[in-house]
Amino acid sequence: GDNSFPRKLVTLKISLAAAASITKGQWVAIDTSITDDGVGSGCKITTASGELTFGVANETVTNSASTTQVLPVQIQTAGRFVGASVDKDVSIAAGDGLDGRGDADGRAGKHAESDAFGACGVALTAPATDETATVMIIDKGYY
């Protein structure tokens, strides 16, 4: 990482349906239903509610089993991340706050001050046509 942008990584658990994946760059939220190692040891791909969004998947994990599995996944919880999933269909520019409420699961959207949940990141670049951007993940202090 860059000396001025330290990264913070944690390995958590995620529940994935058969043949489902979490893709590197997708935003995640705390999943309180996974309690194998205590409440807060699990994460899930963010949804439109955007609540409890705190980081970005640092790897792609696929459930190759025929049933739902709880699998480990590395999450970046702070620092600069290149290739985060960010909604390009709204006007997001470098410096804009981001929250977990993008136009698709796992994608960040533009943060509005009226949103109930705080920003989870800041865009360092505008989103590219593939809906990825370089972002600064805000350390929420959960991990």
C-alpha cells in the first residue's frame, strides 16, 4: 500500500448460496446472523438499505458446493482501494462521500447528508464505465 494510505484487512465469514460468489471490489456490511465466532464475525454483500456497510471484499470467493456454505473472505476495512464497485449512473466525482446504497448489491452510491447511515468511503476518482473507482474506505472502527 501507499505509505500515506495504510490499509486495514480482516478475515471474516460470509454465507453464500450454492454457486454464489462475492467478487473482489464489492462492498460489504455486518451480518449479525453469522455468530460462529461471535456476533460481528460475519459479513454480507450490501443491499439497497446500505446499513452497517464497512468495507470492500479484497478477494473473490465462490461457493462451489451444492448447498449454502459459510466461507472465509478477506475484507479491507480502511485505506485506499483500487477497483471498488461504485454506481456510475449518478453524478459521483472525486471527493464525494459514498455509502452502501448503490444501484446494485455490493455497489456504493453517492452519500447524502440525509441518509440514516454515515458514509463508508470517499471517491478518489469518478467511476469508470465498468462501475469501479479508486476509493478511500473510512475506518468505522469495527475491526
